[in-house]
Amino acid sequence: MGYFVNVEQGVNLYVEDINPSASKTIVFLHGWPLSHEQFEYQFDVLPSMGYRCIGIDWRGFGKSDRPMSGYNYNRLADDIHAVVKTLQLSNFSLVGHSTGGAIAIRYTARHNAYEVSKLILIDAAAPTGFTQETANQLLAETLNDRPKMMQGVTDTFFFQYISAPFSNWFNGLGLQAAGWSTAAIINTLRDEKLDADLPKIKVPTLIVHGVHDKVVPYEQAQILNKTIKDSHLVPFHYSGHGLFWEEREKFNELLMQFVG
């Protein structure tokens, strides 16, 4: 079931809601510059195992509206809060990948973990995101040859082999976004830090990270693990930045065990 949720005047987010009658709910926040569709290999499995899976496209990405502003962590977290309140979600597990992990952290800290029972961070872009050098390069490519930029992202994303058709599909997910929102998030990843948010997280937290991640180094996961109380870190030894696909069976099983 897909529908739109209004989060502020003139801005509606697309929400994919699978198996809404299930008793256990998992909310998924995608990474930059993708959409909820990156979690296809979770949505194929988890609903049939009795879970309600909700995928949210951030503003500017996927099927959501594309305003010119609102691409800072506070506004993105407030967008998620608006969806949670509108859908009257309670006692749900929040999953965030990469920049989605950063948004999940800000949501948990800013909104006092509103209705979140458990937090799952996948290759989270936290406590820092892009370096100045990386951000400048990605910005230049985004503003001049965005398809080339997206191909470069795909080429460094995975540790395991991906087929040409898979690469084309993955590139397409990134190119659904608006160019201006793609660029705006690069600035956010460069300029905003999450160090002050981490001590505010009080819910059980599972941190999973690809050992071969070239986008967000594994060392960042170790920092999160040391700083977030009641967190557990599980390395994925055969993954880069895409463990949700590269080791999907392991991840899906671990997620189900953690959520309960």
C-alpha cells in the first residue's frame, strides 16, 4: 500500500506500507541519494514473517515532493516525526541506512525516541559524514554530470560483485531524486555533526556495518558503539556499504532476532 503523508504546507512524503495489520512495525529510512526501494530485499521477506514494513522517501527523494529547502537533519527528523504521528505508530523499530542512519539518530535524540522501541543503524553516516574534499567532488559532479556521479557512487558502494542489470537498477534509484535535493544533502553531510546526539540515545541499538565500507569507514561504527549506551556492534565481513543486499540473509535474520 502506498500513499502520501503531509509533513508541512506543500510538502508530502511518499510512504510504502506493507502488511499494515501485523503486530510488529519496522520503519526504514533509506540512504543518500536513494529511496525506500533500496530495501526491496527486506520487503520481499519480512512482511511474510509477520512484520509491518514502512518505507519512507525523504523529501526530495524517491516519490516524495521536492521542495527547495528543508534538507538539514532537524527538518528531515521532523518530517519523520510528522509521519509517525499521522500514522499513529507506536512501539516501532527504526532502521536507518547511511544518511538515513544519521536522520534516525537525530530523530531519536531530538524527539526523545518518540514511540521508538529499538534503533538499527546500517553503515550509518555518523557521527560525521563527508569530508570537505569528498563533498566538493560530489557537488561538482552532481551539478555537472549527475548520472556520472551516481555511477561512481554505485561503483564504490558494494564489496561483492553486482551484475550490470543490478547496477542499472541501483543507479535509477539515485536518479529519481531531484538534483537540488541531491546537492543539498551533500552539504548537510559535510557540515552537520551528530556527536552531541549520541549520548541522548536511550533505546537498545543494533549497529551493523560492512568491514569493507568505502563510503563510511568501519571505524565510525566503532565510535557509535562506544558512545551509544546499550548498543551492540555486528561487523559484516563480506560487505561494503550495502550489507542490506550483500549479506541480506544474515541481515534479515539478525534484524528479526533484534526486533523480536
